[in-house]
Amino acid sequence: MSKHTLNSLAALAAAAATLPVQAESAPTEQVMAYRFSQYQEADAPRARTFTPTTERYSIDIHQFRYGRPLGDDWYLNSEFQYETLSGASPMQTYQNANGQSVLLMSGASINETRYDLKVTPKRYFSGALNGQLDGTLGTSLALSQENDYQSVALGADGSLELFNKHTTLLGSVSMSLDELSPSDAYISPDRQRADGRGKRSVSIYEGVSQVIDKNRVVQVGLGYTQLSGYLSDPYKFEDRRPDRRGQLTLSGQYRHFFPLWDGAALHGDYRYYSDDWGIRSHTLTARWAQSVSLAPFSFRFIPMMRYYRQTQADFYSLEQNPPDDQLNSSDARLSSYGAFSYGLESRILYQQWTLSIDWQQYLSSEDFALVQTTNNETPALVDYSILSLGIEYRY
Amino acid sequence: MASPCCFHLPDLPGIHTLAQQMEEEVRRIEQKYSRYRHDSVLSRLNEHAGQASVIDAETAWLLNYARVCFEQSDGLFDISSGILRSVWNFRHPALPDSAALQRLLPRIGLGRLTLNDNELRMPADMELDFGGIGKEYAADCAAAIARNAGVHQGIIDLGGDLHILGPKISAQGEEPWLLGVRHPRKPQQAIAQLPVYRGGMATSGDYERYFELEGRRYCHLLNPQSGWPVSHWASVTVLAPSCLLAGTLSSIAMLREAAAVDWLQEQDVHALLIDPALQLRPLTPEV
């Protein structure tokens, strides 16, 4: 036997250490989690606001999650979210005679509450059909309720593992039906027109994830969403958008694992987006996920950096009184701009408990588009920060 | 599972659910690789001997491990040697018919199978048996479930093959478990105690199935090359990082007979060898 080595334990241990490539199997634990997030927008620049109102949105978000296995092959995840929003929002941006942009903010401070409920059962097929089929099939039902908005969404998703589980095909379809009922509809004809109108969306995503070697995984995906119905913003002035929107996304994700400290991974993500309103965007995200163990605790730190840029929609304009029969919007999210964000996610794991503290800062500006920048000022572009605290218990 | 199994776990909230999951995992592995169940993966593989069988990742991993055991034991640890049971019946003190035994030997030899990630081809006359690794592997899998749930104390005992999750926690801090090594001739008694903090502990002995004839003991551990029982040691106990490793090291040591001491010393493990005269031979790693 020529393969016999002096240290058999090392050889046996090596054979025992190459863990079997296990199929995605149903989680066997119950999970209870709570997370509180504070989303805070920076004030609008007083030099460009028409009225003294500069305060923008502040949102408190409470999320509860409960997940449990149902039998051997099913897992049910449920989430309830409750958020309260206050502050003012931009109603219009227009260019004055001096070429400066003037920002018109909603006068009274808005106070709103929103409830979301989402239930997602998932079936795991691990080694079904005599070990030939590994994959998952899931569905989702989501309900959302605000005093001026209601939404129902249904989805289905699946994954199929192929080629000794080195390749995974992913697919999902979803649809949503929304209904608008703007508050204080008597204030404007725009709000009255929107009252009772609906919005529909249908999305489809296909992706493939490929294990390159034991340290590298790549995933590419193609997604398409078709929106139709009342897509304008009834709270903005001179906001008349097309009643259809087709959105295409192409995305690529790369993961590279490094045996550094107690394990690390580099995440590099890119997304290209294009829609038939004329918006093209690019998003580049880099993350470094680092695990550190200090028994009995283990820590995970994930610093993140992201760059985003987009071109403006064909009907974006800063005209104060455009003709009524013309598509028009001065919504900053349809303008040409760029954004940088950076943040840090941290996790502390102790026995069955996980504590999380996440922070993110987002900065946007028309100048951050970096190339082909616009000369139009866009004071409605907002900077924000999000701070989240969470606790999770698995049993 | 034929032998008594138990979990010693700390009294934490949710521990019963966890123990249930661990038990289910042990049962899953037992059923998957049982040679007594005609619908097990193992039975299917044996039925398909002579043709290619599609195997799942877990089975491929175990078979690959068994092949490494075969190589590292110079062919002594062989999961295709179970067919010798057809001539060795340990319920009756009788030696096998020599011609029948000789006819079986050419059918043994794990080197004759071809294995890749999802396919196994074994000769039509071969039969596999996971008896030497299945239970130990199951103990490690149950331990992994406990560890993933954050439980780092306790012992998983599958019929004497142990996976120790972690030390005892007392007011003095961490203390090793003092685990008894079975007396080879008085199975209800311990002959020695070993301190263990964590990892696997397994014993291979000549007392599990055997008969005595004319003053000689014939045990169930058979040398696959001669077809005859080994007799140099009464038992070998090994401590290793996992129960699977401890189990295979102790079995290989039994099969290596007189060469076991040198070989175990090369592996740098704690071990306790007991000879048929009940002399203890403890081994500790050289620092």
C-alpha cells in the first residue's frame, strides 16, 4: 500500500475534515428576533427651500421575526414590521429666474404609521427522488397597510442544485397589487384623481450560482419587473408619470473566502439597471466579512462601501408650470445623481443569542454622478443615516 | 441501534427539542446505512454491485473516508470484509470450514471499487458494511447539531462510542469528565478511568462478539487478509478529535496487533491498550 503515510491520523483527519457538500436542508431551529432601526434624513438646505420648513423624514422601525420548522421539510418564517414616520417631504423642485433650484416642502409635518406582515413557508427537497433532487420551493404572502396605501404581494421562489451541488439555479416570480387612498384628498385634484387607483407589479428573476472552488462562489442574475397603473406621486406638484414602467436588472455577485483569523470573505457586487423611463444605473458594492472568536463569544464585523449613479428619466424637469398634457416630474429620485454609502455591521454571538449593531451613512448629490454631471441643482437629494439594534434567539 | 445510546446534556431551555433533533439525526444515519433494512442506501448499493450506483454527497464522503482508512491501515480496515460473517457465527463455538473461508477472501478488498463524487462502482461479488464507521459518524453528527445550537457541554454516548462536547463546568471552573474504560472480561465494570475534556473516545474490544473454544478466544474482529480473528489485544481505547477518528484508530490498532503500539505512537494520540492478561499499556503523545 504505497499511499500509507507515517501520520495516519493526519490523513484520516484530513479525509474527515472535508465536510460533505450538504444540500440546503431545512433549518431545524426556531428563531425569535427583534430589531429596532432609526432612519434619519438630514435637513434640506434652507438657502434653497421656499418656506422655512427644512425638516425631512425620521422613521422608527420595529421588526419582529419568528421562524420555525414544520415537520421535517418545511420551514415557516414570519415577520411583522411596525413603523412610525414623521417629518416633511419635497412637493416640487423648480428652477427660478436665476437658474437656482427652489425646493417646495410639504408644509405640515406628516405623521404616519405603517404595518407590514410577511409569511414565507418554504419546502426543502434534500435528496428527494432517491437522492437525485436537491432544492427548495417557497412562497410568500405580504400585506402592507398605511392610512393612505394598501398592498398585497404574492411570490414564489425556487432553487435547484445541480452538478454535485456546485451549481444552483435560482428563480422567482412575484406580483403585487397596491391601492392608493391619499389623505386629505380635498386639498388637490391630483390627490382626488389618485384616490382609489391601483398599481400592479409583476417581477421575475432568474439566476445561477456557481462554486468555482472551495473559496470562490459567483452568482449572476437577470431580473425584469413590469409596473402598471397609477405610478405618479399624488403628493407632488406637476407629477405626471407614464402608467407603465418596465425595469431590467443584471446583477453579478462574487464571494471570495479567506482563511484569515477565524474566517473572512470579500463580497463584490455589481448591478446594472435600465428602465423604459430612460433611467440607467450602476451600483458597485464591496464588503469585507470578518469572523473573530474569543471564547465564549464570537464576533462578525462587516464594513461596507457602495457607489451608485443614475441618469435622469426622460420626463424629469425643473419647469415650474409645465403644460398639463405633458409627462413631468421633479422627483429627485428621477434626476441624474450619484450616491456614496458606507457602513459597518457587527454581530456578537453567545450561545443561542446574537446581538447586532448596524450603522450606515448615505450621501447623495448631483455632482456624485462623477461623469456627465448635470448643471441643474437638485436640493431634494437627501443624505441619511440608519442605526439598527437587534437581538436574536435560536432554540 | 442495537446498543444503548444516551445523551448527557446540560439542563438548558429547549434542550429536549435539541435532544430530539440529535436522536432523529442518529436514527436517520442508522436507517440510511443499516444492513438490516432492505430499503437503506447501503442495501441499495449492495444490490447494485456490479453496476454503477448514483450516491449522494454524504455517502460519497463516508465511502471516501472508508477508503482512506483502508489505505492508512495497509488494507486491514476494510468495510468489504463483512461477508466473513457468513462463515464466522459467533453464537456457536465452532471454527469455520477452511475451504468456505478461502473462497470468500478474494471477494474482499476495498481497493477494487471506483468512487467519485456521485458515483460508485463496485465488483458484483463485493458487499459493503458501514458497521465500523456508521455509529461513530452518527455521534459526530449529533454533536455537530448540539454545537450549532450553542451547547458545548455534555456527552453523546452511542453504545460506548463517545463524543464529548466539552468539559464539565463546576464551581472550580472547567473539569474533565472521568470516563470509564470497560473491563474486557467484566463488561459491567470499568478497568480504568480517562480524563477527557472534549472530542471523541472509542474502544474496540474482543468482548463484543466472540466464542471460546479449547481455551482460545475467537472475537469478531477479523483480519481481512487471513479471514481469522485478531488476538493480540483485549481492547484498545483511543482519544481523538472526533468519535469517527477515535473509532477507526482503535479498530486499526486492534487489527495491527503487535504493531499497534508503535503505530499509535506515530499518531500522537492518547490511548489505552489492554492485553489478554489484562496488563494496561497507556500511551500519551510525545510533547
